[in-house]
Amino acid sequence: MSHSIDLSRHPRRIDLDAPLHRKAGPTAHAMRPVERAEEPQTPQTCPAPRYLTNNEAAAFLRLSPRTLEKQRVIGGGPRFHKFGRRVMYALTDLEAWASERSFETTFDPEYIDRHPGAQRDDQ
């Protein structure tokens, strides 16, 4: 007893008008981009601020999640938001906090003012 399917009773139907099977002709060139229906243009709006969890923010800054937790308590870390019990960081706040900590050299006067340990060699 054979369990093969007789495909001759089920002829395969091919839609020749489908884009997959349509050949390039005088009105449709193979290299010409397909024209799409006009879509209504929506005005560009500013995207809503994206919020990150403590672990996501730490990964973004390449810090330990515990470091961010400590900085929330003692200060000095990026601004954070509380939504109920949940602590979230806005991506813009993380980027602003990181850019405030950019210096050209360790002899930069701003660096010395912000890092009291940098002045201990002078004493």
C-alpha cells in the first residue's frame, strides 16, 4: 500500500499577474523602481522620550547597575524619574550626564575643579 499523494488531481495554479511572475515589458522595466500608491504624509513629530530601566541605563553607560543605585542615594549620578516604585532614566538625561563628563586632559581646569583627588599631587 503506497502513501504517496496523487498530485495530478490537484493542478497547481499560478497567478501570472502576481509581481513574482510578471515579466519586464515595455511598461515595466526590471531596473525601474515600483511605483507605490501615494501615502498621506504625516507631520514629523518629536519622538517621545525613551525611558530606560536601571539595568538598561547601566548597560548604556557601561556602568554597574549598583553604581547607578549608589549615585541615586549619594548624588552625582544622572537625573532619574520615579513612576510609582519604578525608577527610570530618560535617554536624553543619560546622554547629557555623560557629555558633562568629557575632558580633553587631566590638566583641564574643569577636571581639576570637579575632581578634588587630582589636586593632591600639588600638596
